[in-house]
Amino acid sequence: MQREGFNSKLGSILALAGSAVGLGNIWRFPYMLSEYGGGTFLPVYIMCVLIISVPIMICEFILGRRSQRTAYGSIARLTKSKIWAASGFLFVLIPTITVSYYSVIGGWTLDYFIKSATMQFSGATPEAIESMFGALVSNSWLPLAFHLVFLLGTCVIIGFGVKKGIEGFSKVMMPLLFILMVIIAIRSVTLPGAMEGIKYLFRPDWDKITPDMFIAALGQAFFSLSIGMGIMLTYGSYIPKKANLASTALSTAFFDLLFAIIAGCAVIPAMFAFDMEAVQGAGLVFQTLPSVFAQMPLGSLVALVFFFAVILAAMTSAMSLFEVPVSYLVEKYGMKRPLACVIVFVLTFSLGALCSLSFGALSHIQITGKNIFDFCDFFTANYLMPFAGLIIVLFVGWKMPKPDVRDEYTNGGSLNLGRKNLFWLIYFAIKYVAPVGIIAIFISGLL
Ligand code: PHE
């Protein structure tokens, strides 16, 4: 019995970490670090994870496990209020936008996998590697074709229900990706000139703190932990009744953070070692890591396995995002699954195509000073996800009866941890700290 309990708990943590770890850690986190001042961003980010994201994740688990529904119907199941129930729409909208641009980056990863297989990095100078990225994204058709392949792959897997096989496979690949990341990080921090990068990464410069940085850290803490879009809510409905929700959330956040910091150690010191401080934005990982591979024994092989593992990590994340609008159409409108997949595919391919072209042919279209890709990423991660997260904590903290929350949190009182179950602390974080934190960060961004 003991063993079985442990197994299922470990199983849920692995599945949750599988959803959380993805391009958010490998691609987005290092780029946020470089943009918002490394060692200054890091503590702000960790704070956002601990005092805002973890309580929200626990709320999503509570809602999901209690309602036994997926994202869209969950709040509606627990209240009669139409206004609260309407918020379920956000949990369909956010994953739909996210998967559109996520697939564009998935496409870049496919291109880099092919570049590694055809040995295009070996012997190339850091400058040549840096310019390869610009050449890829400004070429309109190629990234569009890769976006198509990546999204089609995701759609077919979801459509044919062969998700399980891929997930089983990725369970083996994820630990491998982790080991590779550690090796790459070690090579990166030992490069000549990497010391500047290490200092940049870990030494805070408090003068650099800005409201924008708080918003970016909050957005990253939502994106990376897959919260504020109903995904963790859906996973919550699969968590066994006897699992401890708080420790499950903390372990997931811990793995995700660890992965992100290792990715930061792989990318940022290399950026300094190769004098690429001027490289900014979405291309950072693609511009720095291939130069690190070039400096490693068996570098071409490492590059090949690395990009393959990243494709898988991205694909499993994209699958869980794609699944949301598909199951919405199936459940709400009784649509056949293949038809729902086609509709979601057309929609997300089109939006993703605009994002992809915004680095080249459509770069003249700017929304609030950002191209379409940056705007979609910025707006969903920094505003929509925290807004959805706010609704979740407000619902659990202020609308749901406290005994119900306690009942779910303590597994009907059977989680006999005495005072150590820390319910009072988590409840305080849910009721006050997380909502006040989100609102304060929003307001500071408006000033
Ligand atoms: N958290 C994932 C990442 O870091 C992104 C994601 C969000 C995946 C939501 C699934 C659901 O890449």
C-alpha cells in the first residue's frame, strides 16, 4: 500500500513537471534574464513563484480535484453564478493564443535540429552562428513551413489519440534533457570570459528594478509553471485523492525553477564569453548555445540530442495546450474530435503564421511598439494569465466556502499532518498575498 501511494504521488509530480518544463524554461527564461538584468530579475522571479504562483497552483489543483472537470467547466460546476462561470472562457482563449506562437518556436527548434544533423554548426564562428538565426526568421517561408510541421504534428497526435505513446517516450527524454542541460551549463560557465556572465546572473543590481521587471517576472512565473490558463486545473482533476496538494505544487515549482536556473547558467555565461551582450530577444538561446556546442567534445552529437529533446519537451507542452480548445469544442458543441482538431488547427496556424511573419515580411506591423509575436507573448503571459490567476485565487479565497477549501486541501481531513499542514498560511496567501501581489504589480505597471 505504502509503495503504491508513493508511486502515484511521484507519478503526478512527474506529469506536472513534464507540463511545466518546456520552452518556457529553455527559451523564455534565459531571454527574460538577459532582458531584465540577470541577478536582479532572478530574486524577483523566485519571489513571484513562491508567493504568487505556488498558491495559485494549489488553487487550480483544489478546483480541478473538487469539480472533477476540465478547465472550462470547473468553476461553473462549483457555483451557480453566471459571472464567475463565464471566466471559464479565458481558460480556452489563453491556451489557444499560446499554442499559436509556441508552435512558431517549436518550428525554430525543428530547424535547429536539422541544422545540427547536417553539421552546420561545426566549425562555424560565433558571429556566423549568431547571424544564422536572423537569416532563419527573416526568411518568411522557411519558419512558416516549420511552424506548419510542428503544429500539424501536434494536431495529428491529439486527433488520433496517440498522445500516450509520445508522453511515455518523453518521460525517458526529459531526464536526458536535464542531464544534457547540466553538462552544457558546466561547459558554458567554464568558457574563458564566462565569469562576467556568472556575476551578471547572480549579482543583483537593485538600481535596475523597474515595474516592467515585476510584470515580466510575474508573467514568466505564470508561463513557466503552466498556471493561469486552466492547464494545472485540468491536471488537478487527475491528482489522486490521497496526494498532498501543497507538497505536489511545491515539488513541481522546485523542478521547474531548477531547470530554469540551469538553462540560465547554460545561456548567460556563454553570451558574455562570446561577446553577444547585444543579442537580445527571442533568438538568444538559438544564438548562444550552438557556439557552446562547437566548444564541446562530441559537440555535434550533443547538439543533435539536445534539439531533439527540446522538440519533445515543446511538443508535449503544445499537446496539452492544443487539447484545451479541442476538448472545449467537443464537450460544449458535441463536435466530432477530428473536426474540432481541424478548426483549432486552422485558427492556431493562422495566428501563428502572423507571429512567424512578424520577424520578416510583417515586421512593420507594430502594436504598442512590439511586433505581432512579441505582442502575443507579452500580452498573454504578462496580462491574460495573471488576470486568469487573479480570478482563480479570488474564487477560491473569497467565493468558495472555507470549509470546502480546507476539506479539499486536507483530503477530507485525512491528511493528518496536524499543525504542519500549513493550511492557515496557504489560505492567507490565497486570500490576501497572491491577489494583492498581482493587483499591485498591475498597478505599478500602469503608473
Ligand atoms: N510551462 C510550459 C513551458 O514552460 C508552457 C506551457 C504552458 C505548457 C501551459 C503547457 C501548458 O514551456
